[in-house]
Amino acid sequence: MDVARTKRWKATETVLKRACAALPPPTLAVRAQFEASITQFREYVSHNELGLAFDELCLAAELVNCRGAVWRDLERAAEFMSLSDRAQEMRKRFLNAPVGET
């Protein structure tokens, strides 16, 4: 594996994990679905399936009221994986994210 690819993979994994850690807790109404997505996210990360992990994390993020930092990290992950359409989608979510305390 070439060095550039390895660095991109590690950077992607890092921003995905950081986004996951920054997710706010879910409401009771969506807790089961949220936890299932997070469990699947962790499983995919552990098997180096970062594209699938990204998708699961996006699903979890849509269930809660995320701050901009989560969407920005997801945008960066999409950029690292050369998912330009998804990066643009995450950029829009970042720009529309709530500001201040929730």
C-alpha cells in the first residue's frame, strides 16, 4: 500500500472517530436506531470499511441535533474518500448546523 493512501485512510478514520465522539446523545424516540447505527459504524471501522462506516455515521448524525463540527468532520472524511457529492452535502449540513447551546 502506498504511503499517500495509508495517510488518507488514517486521516479518514481519525475524522470519522472524532465526529462520532462529538455526536450528542439521542432522544429516547430514536435511541435504538441511533445505537444500532453507531454499533454498525464501529464494526465497519474495525474492518477498515470506511465508506460503509461513513454512511452509518451519517445516518446516526441525522437522528440527533448535531453541531457544525460533526458535519465538518464528515465533510473532511468524504473529501479524503473522494466522495465529492457527499462532501458537498456535508458542507450544506455544516452551514445549516445550529450555533450556540442546544
